Amino acid sequence: MANFVDRVVLHLTAGNGGHGVASIHREKFKPLGGPDGGNGGRGGNVVLIVDNNVHTLLDFHHHPHQKAGNGKQGAGSHRNGAEGEDLELRVPDGTVVLDENGEVLADLTGAGTTLIAAQGGRGGLGNAALASTRRKAPGFALLGEPGETRDLVLELKSVADVGLVGFPSAGKSSLIAAISAARPKIADYPFTTLVPNLGVVSAGETTFTVADVPGLIPGAAEGKGLGLDFLRHVERCSVLLHVLDCATLEPDRDPLSDLDALERELGRYEGTFGALLSKPRLVALNKIDIPEARELADMVRPELEARGLRVFEISAVSHDGLRALTFALADAVAADRAARPADDRTRIVLHPRAVDDAGFTVSPDPAQPRGFIVRGEKPERWVRQTDFTNDEAVGYLADRLKRLGVENELTKQGAEPGASVTIGPVTFDFEPTAGIDESDYLPTRRGTDARFEGSGRTRAHERLAAKKARKLHTDDGDDFGVDEDEDGE
């Protein structure tokens, strides 16, 4: 069974918002109690939280589907529904969050850092919250909004100061075991290290972490061997240490050719956190406890130093040269820390809306010859929250869309009466006069609207038509007085 997982795909579902309620207060001797329907509760969010006690994504490997709690429905007597419970998912420090297209959404570093990975749906408003001077007792309420559903990729990139770079069996695991309390698996065959191992090293007043990661081979940048798993974990490292095997028995390998191959792969890898070759790099010529290896190390050292690299001859077995190496690494890490700007960890990115942004767009529908598609956060949310079995709720939606400017934009783009208009999951026929201003609203029976077939085109509908006609006459004529209908409304 795997005990370390550094990449998972999560299928997240936030909680649905609770429905609002249409209710009228009923009490003896109070025939006009008014609306008292409560709002629905907000759906729970799915939240990622960095926890230093978590070191792997193993739990999500076994349980990739995660869902937050739903909000509760409102009730009469102004009782709002309970909010859905947030689902908190604990992730390791150094977790990178990507969307399904591979775009980086967040880099979670620092204990306590949080990210709302999936937003809970809004609760629907009850009829008490929808009441106005004209719509005194709405016969409808808004539905709760569905929670957000997202597929995210989590990648763990080890947070370490020093990354050990080398071919398989170069002695990286032995080195980290010699300079720290880490106890990785050590054996005399390649790829004994399958998962990263972290060790803490103290040298003087500096304490730093060292990452021993899977070995590198030519072609690693394209995914050969465990290359991508290796390179992902050295992206964050401040300093790289090339561990070169001076006692290899392979005829086509030597420290210089190994270094060239390692640098070539580092240069070809395109990571999230900048070029790997821009990091400070040191060289450790390992296994000098073997006489032939010491001779080889003495031969190649001048050429490596000529390339501008600091070189240390070491033995992870006999511990020769380790003290000088650890102090040199500590100096390099301290210098890198001092050169970096202060990291406030938490950053808030503001995305102000453009001054000419109407909040929606209208475009032709390729699937309908005379159709249009309306896209935008507000209109799509309003449609999701509308109960289309209630004519009054549909009329309220039409009024909101008109106030937002959707009706005017459709007319500008040539939409004719009867044209199909799609907003979110709903397609309906365009009626240019469907939306009205709040001041023009004339109440009918609760749950009905005089503008729609089957809702009882009573005298209220005739009054509305007469009022619109008088208003049009006033706008075109010389009488600029305030119009009132025959009932003084």
C-alpha cells in the first residue's frame, strides 16, 4: 500500500443553499399579518487548510470525492435556515492547487493558510425579504443556489532549503542519513528512494532542511524514470547540491559527464517557481572512502572549480568532509534567506470590475438561428434561484433582468419577439415588454402575474396597460406632470 502520495485529483462539491419560504403571518384578529417567510441557509464551503502535521496527500488518494453540508430551508415566523457546515480539508505545507486545465490557482505555504476551493451556494430569500412598497406580500420565494462543483489537482512540492540532486545510487540517501536524523531506505540498487525524505540539519546558528528525492536520469524532464516526481520537489529549494558518484562501475559514467547530464535536465525543466539553474549550486564528490574514488575526485575537482562551483570531497559512510559541507550549505541558505524580500504569506488579490462592464454579455446562439445566449454571474444566479412553476416568481425575474439591462441589450442586437434566449440552464422566448419597473408593478393574486397566460388577466392587467400608455404619452408630449392611475397609485 502506498504511504506517500504527492499528486491527487479532487472532486469537490460545495453545499447547496437552502430554499427561501413564502409564508404569511396568520394570527387571530390580525388578518393582514404580512409576509414572514425566512431565508434559506448558505451552503457550506470546501476549504483547504495548511497543517504542519500533515505530510502527504494519501487521504485524498483514497477519498477523492469530498462534499460540504447543505444549507437548511427557511421557515415561517421569520426563521432563517441553518447554514451548511464547511468542510475543512487539511493539506501539507507546500501544496500547489491547479484547475483541470493545469493553471495554478494557489500556492499554499505556511501553517494556517486557507483557500476556499469550492464556494457554497447562496441561500434563497424568503418572501419577507422580497417585500417592497408595491409588492407588499410576495407569493413566492427564491430557491437556494447549487453549490460549486470543481475538479482540482493538488500537487505537493516539498518545502526544503537544500535539494540533493544526483543519479540513482549516488549516495543521496546515505548523505541525508549522515547529516540529519532522517532514516531513508538505503540499498545497493537504483531507485531505492521512491518518495521524498526530509532531514533537519543544524550548522552553527543556522538550521535548515534537506530534501532527498528520487534519483535523476537523462530524459527526466520529459518524464523518464521518476524524473518529474524528482524535479517537482526541488522547485522550492533555495540551494541545490549535486551529489556525484566517484565510485561508479558503469563504463560510460564519470563525475563530469554526470554533472553535465544533471544540469541539462535541470535546464530543460519548466517549473512553477522559476528556472532551476538560477539557484545556487554546490558539488559533493561522494564515496571518497574508496581509494579509487578519492583519486578520481582529486582529478576532476580543478575542472569543476573552474566552472565556478564550490566542490567538497565527502564520504557519507566515513563522514569525511561532512562538517565543511554542512557549514557551506548553511552559509548558502542564510545568504539566500537574507536576499529574499519579506514574505507576508497572506496576499489578497483584488480584481476590480471595469467601468464599462455591464455584468453580463449577450452573444448569438450557434445552435439556434434566431437565438441568443446571455452570460453573467447575476443573470445566471437569478435564473437558478427562480421557481418557474410560480408565475409571480417568473415575473420578478423578468423585472430584474430588465433593470440590469438585459432586455435593452437583446433589442440592440436584433432580438425579435419570440426569439429563443438562453440563460444558464433555461431557454425561453423573448418578450420585450415582459419586465417592468418597480413603480409600475400592480399586485394580483399571490403566486400569479397578470403578464402571463393562465394567471388571470384581470382588471390589474388592463390598468397596467393603461398606465404604460399614459406614461408613453407623457414622455412624447408636453405634459410633464406626474401620472397617477385611476386609483391614485
